[in-house]
Amino acid sequence: MTNFILTAIAPMIWGSTYLVTTELLPPDRPLLVGALRALPVGLWIVAGYGQLPKGWWWWRAIVLGILNIGLFFALLFISAYRLPGGVAATLGAIQPLLVAGMAWLLLSQKPSTLTFISGIGGIVGVGLLVLGPGVALDPVGILAALGGAVSMAVGIVLAKRWVCPVSLLVFTGWQLVAGGVFLALLSLLIEGMPLKLSAANLMGFVYLGLIGTGLAYTLWFRGIETLGVSVSFFGLLSPVVATTLGYMVLDQSLTLVQLIGAVGVLGSVFMGQWSSKVKSG
């Protein structure tokens, strides 16, 4: 139960990202936001522990950092800017199914029927929770949202396949640095030099860096290590928290259909974990 709760905290923290981004961070600088979210805390962890990758782990850390942090953040923000949040969240909800398929391919872990039912239920639940009538569909945004789900899914499976020789926190730091450097380079090439930051901007970056990235990703990779690839179902909790915070803080509406969707998402998370326990047991 402790592993379950600690792992669930990570996507719940990520659910606060939308609120922090809209209220505290500078607009129209998604790559800069991603870089400042990942790189400082990653450098702090690596410098504090003084452990660098050795041998094969140099390229493995770079690959995992780009998949789980750099590429994922970049595609996530592109989809967020080009699609309504509900569409992006619903497309991202296919990640558990992608993880199940890739785990079958790369780890020889054949998913159960219950896993597929849970994954489909999660997509439907997220759709009910966040989709509204008359949503606009942008092809580039759709491809970015799907690409982000694929990137994170591959990263989850590879992080489980490659057993890291260092502590979980150091492992997280390596990935944050690799992903942060990737995002910083993209930001300079596409968005130009960083702008001046206000006190509110700095507060937002501190929260996203220490809590939304450092703490959340440490708990996330811990979950992958202890619970396996089934942790992907916990990601469905993020839109639930985002919708709840919007209702509580921003006075957004919350309908009966959304409540049914939230219950469906929670049910899918528990079913996904139950299916993994039944299979392992």
C-alpha cells in the first residue's frame, strides 16, 4: 500500500502543473519552461552526489532523459498550446495501453485482458472528465500529444528493463540533466534568449523544479522500480487533480458527467494495479 500511495503522489503533483503554469509562469515559452523545470534540479542532484554515468550508462541516461523528460516535455507543451486541454489529456490517456504493448514486446510481459479493459476504461473516463462540446482538433497538436504518450511509454519500459547501478535519486538526476540540456538547446534555437523573470515566475519555477520535477520524478521512477510498468495507469490521476484544482481555485464548473469520468478514471487505476498483482501472483 505504501508503494501504491507514494507512486500515486507523482501524477497528482503533475496535475497541479496546469494551474501553476497559467497563474505563475511566462506565456508562450514552453521549451524554456521545460528546461528550467528540469535542468537546475538535475544539476543540483548530480553535483550533490558527485556520481556520473559510467560505460554504457552514458548513452542510456541520455536516451532515458530525452524520452522521459526532454522530448516528452517538448511534445506535451506543443499539444497544450495547440489543443484544448481536454483533447490533449484524452490522447495522453492511451499511454497505459502503449506501455502494455511495449512491455509485451520488449520485456516479454504479456498483458492480461483486465489490463486492456482498464486502459480503455481510463481513456473513456478521462474523456468524460475533460472533454467539452465543440472542441477543435489541430493535426499538429494531435500528433504531438500522441508522440508525447509514445515517448513516455518507451521511457517507462526501458527504465524497467535497464537496471540502474546507482541510487534512484542519482538515476533521476541523470535523466533530468540530459532532458534539461535537450530542452535548453531547443529553447535557444526556437524561442531565442531567455526573457526577464518576475518574482511570480521564479516562485513557479521553484515549485515545478523541486516539487513538480525533482520529487515527483523520484517517486515515479521508484514506482517503476517497485511496481513495474503498471505504474502507467497512475498517470490517469493527473487530469483528475487538474480538474479538481480548476474547480477549487479557478471557480471552474464541475458537472455530473465529469464526476462520472473521475470515478471511471479511479476505477481504471485500481483495475490496472489489480491486474498486475493477479498476474504476478
